[in-house]
Amino acid sequence: MEHRWLRWAPAVVVPAVIAAAVVITPLAAGASDLPVSTPADVLHLVAASNTRSFSGTVEQNSDLGLPSLPTATSKGTDDNSAADLLELALADHTAKVWVDGPARVRVQVLDQLAERDAIRNGSDLWLYQSSGEKVTHATLPAHAQKDATPHATSLTPSQLAQRFLDAVDPSTKVSLGDPTQVAGRDAYDLVLTPKADTTLIGTVSIAVDGKTGIPLKVAVTARGASAPAFEAGFTSFSDQKPDADVFAFAPPKGASVSEQKLPDAGRMHEPAGSHPMPSVSGTGWATVVALPAGSAPSAVSDDPLFSQLTQPVDGGRALSSSILSVLVTADGRVLAGSVPVSALQAAAQASAK
């Protein structure tokens, strides 16, 4: 089931792969006249938040220097297609977001003349594609209900921001830019700047709502660039509790519904050897995450999209964007990080010894 939810994760999650995937609890105290004066105060404002409900419209824009991808409405509707995953992750999108605590979440991605929904309503998980009228449903067992939220929530600026904030360490300079406005709300501009020049990322700018403490916008700018390579931000925002009806989903008449059985408690705790385990090298923003040989199935290398997005390099094929690099080696290892391809090649050579 997990691979189906992963198709909703945006590209900015990958450069932040070194960070823990902790969902921020949005909003709490603060004042609309922006009284906070230091970066530490803003970090505390975010960390001390305790309000759990919000809604709004999010726009995602990316300019990663990659070839254009097929849009969701101009290609097939195969749930497992690589193009489907990458198009959602890398292309521009508008989405409506509703959150009422961890057990009620809905993200509705609006495509041209179509929509895609990811919904959690208590123990029910739903995925819906209006193009092709496809619905996937799963029921969360009791032991999994505590933390099984659809990965579509990664699209919200609050979740994206938390991934970067979790990565803050001595290798990061934290500062405040000029106050700004997002979705008509006064906000602080919290700026994270990697100190090392070994990463592709120049800055991460997080607009933090001055009244509530929720991150309203995240912009990732490549080193040496003047415009963001990726940004996701609210264009409208409310900290009021969404109506419960928003999370109630009934498959449209005529839709094809497939039931997915989630792993039972035993399988949830399978030995680590049953799945490829990543290894980590490097530190801070220059961290490289690697999956072992055989992690990339042969079908990936045969996919025309793989050839379109990657180029041959010594040791395999590489995807190189302004803020992220991925290397797939000839023996099926996968390495990724916000570093140049040459750093991934060096890591691959070191791990092969």
C-alpha cells in the first residue's frame, strides 16, 4: 500500500531526505503585529504551536531545469506509472488542503479538467482519480491509526517546512529576512542558509504566520540562483476547523473501487532484511542517502521516461536538477542528495569498495 501513497510526495521532500518526516502541529500563540525579533523566537513560535486544524489553497511551482513531463490529463491513468509520480512531484499544481488533527486530512490536487484526492477520515484511507474514475480504499488497523496519514500532507507548506527545520544543525545559518505577507497574513521570513558549499541548495525561505505560527510558504533556491527552484505556499488560508463533511468521501457512481489490505501488525514489524535499507554518508545539507544493489528494478531502466530525465555518466545514469541529484548505478544502487552528481559518484565508488 505504501507505494501508492508515495506518488503524492512532492519533489522538495527528496532534497530534505536527511530530515525526519515529522508532521508539524500547526499554530499557536503569537501576535499579528509581529513582535518577535530573533530567529530563535520564530523557531520557538513554530515549535510551541498547538492548534491542530486549518484549511486553504496551496500553489506548488518548480523550475528544476528538467525536461517537461506529460500532464496528468494528457497521458494514461495507470496508478503506478513513473510519469504520474514525477508529474505530480515536479510540475506546477494547485491543491486544496483541509486538516483537522492527524486523523482527518484531505488534499485535493486540481489538474486541468480533473482532480486527484488523498483522504484520511479516521480509519478510512481513500485515493481518488477523477480521470478514469479510479478509487482506492484501505482500512487502517487499530495499531496503525496513530501515525498513518496520507503522504499527500507533505504538499502542505507546514510539512515541507518541518522537514527542513528538522535538518537545522550547526551547518546551517538561521536568520530573519524582511517581514512579508502570504495569503493576506503578516508573516516572518525565516531563512535557512547552508554554511558549506558542497550542497546545491543556497537558501530555504520559510514564511511563518505571525498570528498562528504555521509555515505559510516554503521556497528553495539553488546555490548562486536568484529565483526559487521550488516553492509551495498558501494563496488562501484559514485557521478555523474544517467542516466534518469535507472528510466524508463516497465513491462517485460508476467509479472503479479497489480495496487494498494493509500489512497486519506482524508484517509491520518485519525484520529489516525484508526491505532494502538505506545507508547514509556525508553530513548536514551534503548528506547522501543510498539504497543497495538491486533497489532499482530493471523495468525502471527500460522506461522511456527514465532515459528522458537522466543522462549517462561513469557508473550509471544520473538525474541532475538545480537542487537535487539522483544516481542509478549499473548494479541497481540508487543514491540521492542535494549535491552534485560527482559527489554521488564518489559515494557510490566508496561504498563499492
